Amino acid sequence: MKFLIPNYLAPDSFSENVVFTLQRMGHSVVSLPATDWGSLRMRLYRRKNNVLKRLVREYVSAEHETALALAREHKPEVVLSLTHPLPPSILRHMKLAGVRHRMIWWGDALANQTQLGLLTDEWDYVFSKDPDGVAKLRRVGLNAHLLFEAMNPEWHKPMASRCNDAIAVVGNPYGYRQFLVKRLVDAGFQVDAYGGAPPRWSLPEFERSHLRRIVVKEEKSRIFGEALACLNNMQFSEGNSLNCRTFEVAGAAGLQLIEHRPVIERCFEPGEEILVYDSLPELFGHLERAKKDPRRATEIREAGHRRALAEHTYRHRIQQIEKLLGSS
């Protein structure tokens, strides 16, 4: 099939992983053109967009117009938007241009939508990683389906074995994550945090732990493999869902410590393929046992990797989409 992904691609992003996999599966894919988001012009453009999105009920940006132009030019069968709502007017014009299936795969917390977000009948399919959110969307008559994020075995793969006692933390430096890092540092654990530069308000313990490196693909997998453990916690807005890191750490055979949430058991077996904590003592206990019993830790790492490879690649997720399209 021919897909339009109305997103910009960044290294190891949700968008890049989906586009890469679609192409590997033989689909034709068009996405938005490459853009230097680091330039001053683009930073100002994004700020203006963010303001207008909050002021105008159905704001149509230059990105939306570009996506519509691509739909008219390339005549895709499917528009698959990735955590990027399109205005209803753009979706209507895409349908008039011949697009048969207009889909959105929301990889963020549903609470992070702005204005109406996903709430329009112009979407033919809505995918969310949160089963409770899917139920809520269905209650208002939307064609919503559960679809988790995933890992890409091309680069989310075993790259190294444990060689240090660090706890690897990769992701955004939001307050809850920083406070948890402080708890670990105060308890005497070494934390290596990765990502964009911490904000000025950051806790001193988090500042000292942060290596100021954005890591992607094989380098990220190597860090997951070398660490004693990989900490995966969620911010307050996340519901009963799993982030992409859940699957990436497993793909890299990292020893994953993830905060408790019921949805974990849909994807991994706690205690056998992934370690789940519900309190600080439980988290600290997992870490101490990993130091004392590296053989058992390795068994859990390998079991998590096998499960991710067997069930949680982007190919598996796209096959779910193909199945839905085949039955429609």
C-alpha cells in the first residue's frame, strides 16, 4: 500500500521507526520533508504554532497544508499520523483527494492532547497505547483500538553485556523523574541520565547525574546493555500505558525496572521478563539483588529480549494495522 506519514522524521523517533518498518515491509511511504528544527527560524515558527493552536479552534498550520498537498500529489491509500492531530478540515480534504483510510496512532499520554485533539469523526481509526483510554474513546463512538509502541530490532538489539553498576535513565527531565533520581542518588546508587540539557530548575542530584548526551539507536542499546539496570518511570499524565522505552530496553536486553501499572502484564511477565516496583524499598531491593545475583539478572534480560523480539516489534504493530485494513 501507499502510506502518507504527515510527520517530520528525527533519528530513532516514533516516526522514523514506523516509516523504516513500513518500507521494509514493502509499502510505499511519503513523509514531510526534512527540516532543521534547531534553527532560530524554526524555533520561532514552533512557538507561534503552539500559541495559535491554543487560540484558534481549528488552526491549520503550514505543516498541515504541506500534508494535504502531499496527499493530493501522491494519492496514498492510507494517511497514518503519529501523535500529530490534523484539523478536521484537512482530513475532509484528504478524503476528497482519494485517501481511503485516515488513521492516527497516538504515542503520547492521551492527557497531553490539546483542545479537541483526537475527538473528531474525521478519523477512520484511532490507535492508543492506553487500554483505559481506548475504552473512553469508544464510549463517545470513536473507532478506537489498542496499539502499543514497539522496538525496532534493526537498532534496539543487544549491543553489550553489563560492565558497570550504573542505573541508566533515558528521556525527558520532568520533575517526577528528577525526584526519583534524587532518591536513588541519596540511597547511594550511581545514576547515568541521558537526554537534552536539564532545565535551569533541575535538582542538583539530577544535574550531577546527567551526562548531557542524547542517545539513539545502537548507542542507546549499548548503554542499556552495559548498565546494571535501566529505570523506566512515567510522568503524572501517563495513564495505564507503556512508553516506547519499555520495548526498546527489552529489545536491547537491558535489565528493566518499571513502575507498576496493570497493562504491563499484557506485554511482559513481571519477575521473569521485566522487574516491576511499587515502592522505593521494592526498587532498591531489585537493584541490590541484581548486584548480588548477576546470573539471575541475565536470565531476566534474555527472557525480556526474547519476548520483545517475538511480539513487540514495529512489524508486529503494523501487521495489526494491516489486519484491520484487510477486514474493512
